[in-house]
Amino acid sequence: MTPHRVRGSVLVAAALAALASRAPAQSPEHPLLIFSMGAGYVTGGGIWRLDRQYASVPPPVTSREIDSVALGRLFRPGFEAGLGVTLFRSPHIGLSAEISFLGISTESRCSPLGPFATDARNVNELACVDIQGKLIRTNAAAFQAGATWRPAATARVQPYLRAVGGLALLGGSFVETGSVVAAPVSGDAPISQVFLAERDRRELTWVATLATGVTLEAAPGYQLRFEVRDIVTRVPTVTGPGDHTQLQPFAQVGSRTVHLLALTVALDLVLERQRTRRY
């Protein structure tokens, strides 16, 4: 072997050795810890509808006349805000956890089924008018954990899928339907008229979220995240009318699985554990 060939072989071997020594530091397999803070728009559909609920005319009316109304409840467009963390110990699969607040307020519906009974104070009519379109605070706080999968671990634009699930605390009632009507005579106490009451309000339910989106590198250590989320949860619903002859007309209550669509934007802080380079 000539001196030139020997020298060339030595240079190639040295270059390969240098690349091999730098490979661990450049490997995408070192752990990544990503903190996210985001907010977005969330919307849903109808929850329940009761075709007929009887309502007694409050005293001092002594007649046996009753009114009939149709009642319902649906989701209003709202917002979602949350904090999350994802740990990638491998290039493609990460463990995720998040806490989010769902501003899923609901809106009540009421419409008369025929003329209202004779009542000088018009209690049922005024109550139904107030119920129609009334905002009900039924927000929720969700605590979820799961996994995130990203097919391209080193690209500047990274699509991903996330699946998480857990528990949600419900605020407000999805069932109770009523109104406080102003007294017709000044100085008298307002009149509370409840068309539907709830015996045992459910405050805890399950929740699951399937999300897809992309992250864009904004600056060293920061990412922008754009995400579409399908939030699935189970909420109380009215399955039958309440007994209007009772002081509290407790509704027949069940539950229903609902889907909430959310569009969110988040800012990610990326913490990368660097490996020590040996010389």
C-alpha cells in the first residue's frame, strides 16, 4: 500500500470516528420536556328536549288550571383554556397530562304549548319568557392524561396526534329549569317558579379528548401549536317530566355522551436534556 493510500485511509477512519462521537449528542432520542399554555374556541350542540312539562299556577289562584310548556337545553359557544406537559423519552411517543377549564355554558329553552292559564300575575308566562335563551353557568374543569404521537420528530413543522382521558368537575346544573319573577306589587317578595328540579346534582363525570394538530418552531426553545380537539364527555340530561303537583317537580334524569369541538392555539416551552460530550 502506498503512503498516499495509507494517509487517505487514516483520514477516512478519523472522520468516521468523529461522526460517531458526535452522533449521541445529535440523536433525537434524548428526552424532551414540553410545557404548553393555550386557549381556544369550543362549541357543542343540543343536550336535551322535553316536549311537555305541566306547570301549576301559583297561589292565590284556586282553580285547577295548569299550563304546558316545552323545555330544552343546548350548549352555547364558549372557550377552553389549559396547561399541559408532555415528556418525550423516544422520538415519536410522549406521555402527556393536562388541566383545562371548559367554558361550556348552556342555554335554556321554553315555549308554551297553547295559551297560558288565567293569572293576574302571569307567573308562568313571565317565567317562560325569562327561561327562553337564559344563560346557565355549566362550566367544567378537566384533568386528563394520555399519550402523544408525532411521526416527524426533528422537522420544524411537526404534525401529531394526542389521546388523553380523565375526570371532569361540572359546575351548575344541566337539568334545573326555572326563573325568579318580579312581584307585581312593589315591596312584595319575588316569586320563584321552578318548572324542573334536580334531586341529586351530578358534579363528577368522565372526559376524553382526541386531538390532532401541528407545532411550528417559533424561536429556539419555543413552539406554536395549532390544534383541533374532539372533547367527549357525559352530562346529565332530562329523560322525562317532573310531577307538577309536588312542591319540587323533580325531573326524570339520565345521562348522555356529548361531543364538543374545540379549536385551540398554544405556546410551547421546550426543555431539552443535552448529553455530555466526551473528548
